[in-house]
Amino acid sequence: MNFFLRYKRVFLIIGFLAIVALLGFLIYSFFIKPNLPAAKPPAGGGIATSTGQLPTAGIGGKVTPTGPTGPGVIPSTPTIDKIALGGVTETAQIGTALTLKPTLSGNGSDVQYYNQTDGKFYRIDALGNASAMSDQVFHNVSNITWAPQKNKAILEYPDGAKILYNFDTKKQTTIPKHWEDFDFSTDSSKIVMKSIAVDPDNNWLAIANDDGSGAKPIEQIGANADTVISSWSPNNQSIAMYTKGVDLNRQEVFFVGLNGENFKSTIIEGRGFEPKWSTTGNRLAYSVYSLDNDMKPKLWVVDAQGDAIGGNRKDLSLETWASKCTFADNKTMYCGVPESLDKGAGLFPEIAKNTRDNLYQVNIETGEKKLVAVPNGDFNMSNLIVTNNGGSLYFTDSNTNVLHKIELK
């Protein structure tokens, strides 16, 4: 007992120093010591193998090692396929022209387009050789509607002026400024459009000859012009569609015929309706957005002919717009599909402008879809075109307006 009393002061000093040391350690651990991440095993659970440099990940699809191989070694260079096989695929730039509304030529193999730089129209063949379709220069064209035979087009200008130009006859015809939203009949001889007046009561859906003559009103559209879409079906059944809201997430689509036919309507599951006819017109692919899909666009397909209208509806489970798709034949569709989309992209498409797209093939009869190609570049795909033999797919990169090509077979 006397021993502890004798050295009490020493024990108190030692205890005090121990407490100070502990507090110091805790302060260092929580506030001063660097927060280094814990070491992680390499992807795939293998054993890391040093190669003298950090490994890099491939772009996607198949990869081919360029250095040492073995467990844990990550290949650094992707294999770029010449033909679309579902992986990274060679994507060739076709010239440097800034193009507007490229389309498949009448021969089914060439592509024709408007060059925004020099104001001329060109046709380009499979080898990349371009030739002028006309010596005529059309300055500052802002929109183009091609006829199915591809030998004529309606050209629109920023000031509202519009002309129809025939590339066979080299003649142009002025079209009234108050006509808008055009589409051609299947034989390219007539057009459907919306005639928009100052007084909404005088707004009409109408048809006319391709030179603007013989205009004939079809249906009064009044203040609902924004819900009407001029779209001449490939089977000549209807010339337009219009939508009517059912509730917050659904709309009803009506089909307008030339002679007041009473076609069945169909319900669609969302807003922002964008249609795309199959090649024979018996089916309709479309995209809509809804609260059920975080307001992102989603592709659907439905029967759209005669008594079958509204039948065989399928959710294709692809988040993209119908305007980023094209039909290769009546059942096969190709679509540019963003790798990711933010919520609200359907309502505000501009937020998806810089997304990277991959190419998918869709069988609209079965709903089967597959990844066809991962382009070897960051492309936002639009104006997709498939040649008649199904061998090549052309598209415009929306960010540069330059034409590109992917070989499908």
C-alpha cells in the first residue's frame, strides 16, 4: 500500500501521458491521416500481372490482347470488325460535306443529299464517288421532303418560302407559304399538307398535285393543327394521323383517309407520338414517353391496317425515338439507340444530343432485337438509310451533319 502511495504522482503522470497519446492518435486517424482507398482485386477476380504500365479497358464488344496474356491481364485494344457482327464496328466517314436530309436514291443503292456548304444536291455511290444531281444552287435550304421516287423534293427556306424541284425536268414550282408539314403519295404525284391560316377556323388538312395545283380540302383541323401529322401510308389507306389525349399517360390515334373513311383508332401509352410506317403500311412503329418510363422515349409497334388497327401491340423495350429508326423490309427495322438517357429525355430531346448511339436490329413481328454494331466513334445517329440489298447502312452524325456508313454484310 505504501508503495502505491509513494509512487502515486508517477502513476498519475504516466496515465496523463497515455491519455494524451491516445487522443493524439485518434485526432491523427480521423482528421489528419490520408484516406487511402483499400486495394481491390483486378476485374474478373484474377491475379494482377504487371506489364510495366496500367492496363486500359476496351471500347466494348470483342477485344484482342496486344501485350502479355494470362489471368488478370486486361486486353487494351478492341477488335474493330469490318462488318457488323455485334461488336465494335468500322464506321466510315463519307466525305466531309455537311449534309441535310440524305435519302436512298431511286436505284436503291446510292445516297443523295443536300450539301449545306455549297447549296447543291449530290448523289454518292457505294465507292464514295459523288456527282451533282443538278447545276442549280439552292441557298440556305432548311428542310427537305423527298418524294418516294426520289426524283423530286419540296425545299423549305428560313423565311417560309417553299418550292418543289423536279430533278428530272430541272424545273421548280413555288408553293404557298401557308402550307406546311408535307408528305408525298406513294406514286409521288400528290402531296398532303396542312394549310395554316391566320384564323384557326380556316386551318385545313388538304391534298394537291405535286406542283401545287388542284388543292382539295380534306378535313378541318382548326386549333388542333399541332396534333395532326401529315403521313401518307405506303398502302394508300390514310394520308394523316391525329392524336387526342385520353389521360396523363395515354393518347388515342386516329387515321385520316382521302374520302372520309371511318377507320378504327388505337390507344398509345404515352405522349410525344412519333410514327414510322412499315414498308407495306400494315404495321406502325412509334415512340412515346410516359411517367411509367421516367419520361424517356420507348419504341412500340402495332397493327395499323383496316380492321386489324390496334392489334398485336408490342413494347419493343428500346429507349429511342422512331425518327432514329428505318425499315430495311416490312419486318426488319434498324435503330440508333442511345447508350444511356437521362430522365425527361422524351420531353426535352435536346438533353440527349450528345449521347453515343449503338445500332440495333429489330424484328417487329416477333419483337426480337439484337445489338448489331457499336460504332467506333461517338456518334449521335439520325437519318438512317439501308440499301435495298441490305448490305450497307448510312447515317448522319447529328453533331457534325457528316454522312457515315456501316457495312451490314
